[in-house]
Amino acid sequence: MNAVPPALATFGWSEALAVAFQPHADAGHQPGRVVVEERGVVHVATADGETVATLAGRLRHEADLDPEVRLPAVGDWVAVAGHPADGPVVHAVLPRASAIVRRAPSDHARPTQVLAANVDVAFLVMSLNRDFNLRRLERYLAVAWESGATPVVLLSKADLVDDLDGMRLAAEATAPGTEVVAVSAVSGEGLDAVRRHLGPGRTVVFLGSSGVGKSSLVNALAGEPLLVTAAIREDDARGRHTTTRRQLVRLGDGICIDTPGLRELALVDGDGLAETFDDLEAVARTCRFGDCRHDGEPGCAVRAAIGEGRLSAERLAAYRKLEREARRTELAANPVARKAARRKWSAMIKNVERSMDLKYGRTDLPLDPW
């Protein structure tokens, strides 16, 4: 096995990736990792240094024909041909170990958008001053769990609140089985717990709304101002939006992907709901009926738990909302599932009409004018 180039090792290159890359190496391509992606132009780190590359026409064409074809995202490993002076071109994207994916907010041609690829840990950042929102946290957790990365909740700006313990307990109850860390880039609280998730070749991503302090945390971990930050606004205690693009940066003890603030984070599917709502799922398994919808069925353990105060009605409502959203996204992206759903509803409507005809007779006949 060839030795791992030191320049690539600092970006997470490994012998396992070298094996997967071998067919591209045989074609004369070299590996690189995407550190910035902007409008189809990517900045790629290779063994020869960082370079700006364009996408091969064939790759673009295949992506236009099939939305499932991978286009490069920040964190991806890609096959690059050509020397930096000759205008390097990306010809292929290697299979991803994980990917933070959301439903694309505006691109109807490609229903999903990859925010970060090949991530080991997803730091879900929620500030404790005015961004604290448990329903939003549930949404972020669902996206993180379905990505293949390990989610960790970071409650930022811990130095700005009085009831830190109470807010941390609320977050822990909303994120069962997930580590919750209160952090402050100002005081340094919690930074050691965050650093424990870093390591040589490990990649982490920071996700959160605008102004929650993601870039400040990255700078605090790096010990130097790698990313631009701005002070919080006095009128609403929110940080000013400074990150304008997704970018991968190297820390002394790991690799980090910083992302712009997310105004919306829609689910692609419901794969992460079971882990996000693990407490609800555990109770639901004790319902009398396996297909219980927790909507008045006899022997519903979930409704009983809500009545006893062990679960909240708001949490059940949030679960149902995300479940419906995931289903709508699946139907929008999958024409086969969409046709199956239409056939199902058509059959149900016909059965209802048939039952009404048998019970009441035809009601759609024209009325006798006399």
C-alpha cells in the first residue's frame, strides 16, 4: 500500500480512501478534498496544494439527467485531473461516509442540498440568549441523525444567561441519548469537552442559525481568528451574520467545516426521527396495537404517558409534524412513491364512494325539475 501523502493526511486522507480511489488513480487522476464550493466552482486541497477547479462537463450532464448523481460539496473527496496551471477539472466524487443533507430551499430540479460531506461529528449550535428553541433543536437532531454523523448539542453563549442549568436540562430532555455541552467562546467554558471530539483526520461541522456563534467557537478552538466574526446586536442580542459560504478549515487537532446560518432546515426523509424521539418511540413500542397512531386508540401507551406527565403533547405534535414533512419530501423526490400514494388515495376514495352508494343510493344523479 502506498504511503499516505502528508499534505492529504492533514485533510483526513487514509489508506481506505486510497483503495476506493484506485480506479481513478489508474485513469491518471489525483485525489483532493473540497474545501470551498461556490456556484459550481470548487476549491480543492490536493497533495500539490490548494487549487480552484471546475466541474467536468460529463459530470454536470449526468447530474442534470439524474438528481441522484453526486455533485461536489464541501468535505467531499474528488478525482481531479490536470495541473493547477492548466485549469484542473473534477471528474468524479468518491462515495461519502456521511452527509448532512437538507431539502433544497429553492432548487426544484435537485430536491436535496448537501451541506457537508464525510463528517464524523455534527455540532448543533443553539445560543442561550434568544435562539433557544427546543422545536428547532428536534429538527436539527433529526437531520443530524439521518446523516450518519454523531450529533452533539452545543449551547453557546453560556456566559450570557442566568438559568444555565435549567436550559441545559430542557435541552437534554429534548435530545435523549445525545451529549449536550454548554459553551462560551468568551469564557472558554465547555471548550475542552468540544475538543475531545477532535482528532487527527476527524472532521466536524458546525450547524445552526445565523448569529449563534459558530465562527467564534471555531476561532476559540483554533486559538486564532481563522474566521471573521462580529459583535452581537444590542436590540435583539443576536450575533451579526458573518459566514457567507461553507468552508473547510484545518485546526491544530482536527478538521472543521463552518457553515452560514441556516434559515430553514427541512428533512429529506424520516430516518433520523427514531433517534431524535427515542423517548417517544420507547413508549410507543408498548402500545396495544403495533400501528397505533396515538390518536384515541384503546391501549395507547403514548396518550397514557402524556396524561401522566411523562411525555409532553408538544413533543408528540412535533414528531407528527416532522413525520409529515419527511413524507412530503419523499413523495416530491420519488416519482414511484408519488404514484403509489396517488393510487392508494384513489382506491380509498372509490371505496368510500362505493360504500355511500350502497348505503344511500346514487346521490350524483340530476334532480327532477318537476
